[in-house]
Amino acid sequence: MDYSTLKSVLEGLLFVAGEDGLTKKTIAEIVEVDGDVVTDIVKDLQKDLTRRKRGIRIAEIAGTYRLTTAPEHAAYFEKLAYSPARTPLSQAALETLSIVAYRQPITRVEIEEIRGVKAERPLQTLVAKDLIEEVGRAEQIGRPILYGTTKAFLDYFGLSGIEDLPDPVVAADADEDMEERTRMLFERIEGRQLSLDDLDRALLEGLPAEEDDEDEERLSATESIGADRDEEERETRAPAAPPKSDDWEF
């Protein structure tokens, strides 16, 4: 392999390695050359990138080589990071993120069971935005991916750890309150016929502890009429009383 090809291969290797970078030893083993040769190639590449005013650089950090951006271009990268044109998270992505945050580690299938819809696209979005990541594999058939939140997620929401997430008990209390209001509503329906307006008002405003005066009067009148009718029917069906002993004739 000639020198120019080695330079091209080394540049490609650093690109593929990404933020993890590559050590001199690893590069030497891959391209099968001496470590000193690798050092010379890296230095030569660094000079080429600077001389040609390229947008990328090769930096040595903690014993590894990695591709970085040109420091003088930092202002433009900041504009990209904080640009309002960047698409915000959709409702589906926010719901998926909250499920992952509170139920992690969790699989895609488990998320879909909770949401009731597919979660593949929201998961891809969250992974691309570095808010969630693969944290392992579940001990199930097919070994599905387990998802969890990232350090970027904690930084974004200003949390020191997952334990600092807001307590979801508030939402649970709201659900219990709605269930209680629904139960009371059905009890009222059993007692009298509600109009559609009454149903809407009961659901939106909550159920009163007692029936209002108008309802009580209407129910009382209905009960009174029903009682009178029952009494009349009993009198009509009842057989005639037998004569008293004083009225018997011999």
C-alpha cells in the first residue's frame, strides 16, 4: 500500500470511528504498518487539512486520534445547535420519551403496548436527538433492544439523575378522580334520565355532592304519583272483605 493510499485509508478510519477515535496501536494493526509510520501519516494529514483550510481537523485526545471541526467555525455550529428551525419533538415523541424515562429499560414492543400505537418512528427520532439510547438486550425471544435515557436527556431537563424525575403520582390521582366522577355519573343515570346537555355538563364541571332542589322536587313528585297508582291498583285487585259475624242470617 503506497503512502497516499495510507493517508486516505487513515482518514476514512477516523471518520468511521467517530467520537470514540482510534489509538495509534489500533490503526497500526488495521493497516499493518509500524506505529511510527502511523504518527507520520497523522501529522501529514493534519498539515494538509490546515493548509487547505478544510472544515475538519485531526485532534489527539487522551491517546486517541479523532476527527473534529475547525475551532474558528464554532460560531456557526452554535447557530445550528440553537436554531429555531430545528424541528421540535412531536406529541408522539414526547409520549414515547416519557414512557422510556419512567419505565426504562424498556423494549419497543412494551412501549407500543402502553401507547396502543407503533413507536418505531418516535424511537428513531429520539435516538437521532441523543435523548435515548440502546442500553442492552432483553432476555426474551429475539433479544429485543432495551432503551433508556442518555446523559444528554438529563442535561436537557436539568436533572442530576433519573431519580429526580417528577413524581407521576399527580397524574394517577387525576385518573382516580375521573374514575370516581364517572362512577357517580352512572349512579345518577340509574336514578333518572339525563339529557345530553346534562351529561356534558356533568363531565366537564364535575358532579355535585347532592341533587339540586329542582331535581329533588321532580323525583319527589314522581315517587308520590307512583305510590298513589300502586295503592289504587291494590284496592282494585283486592277481594271483597267477608261479612262480620253480626251481619250473618240464620
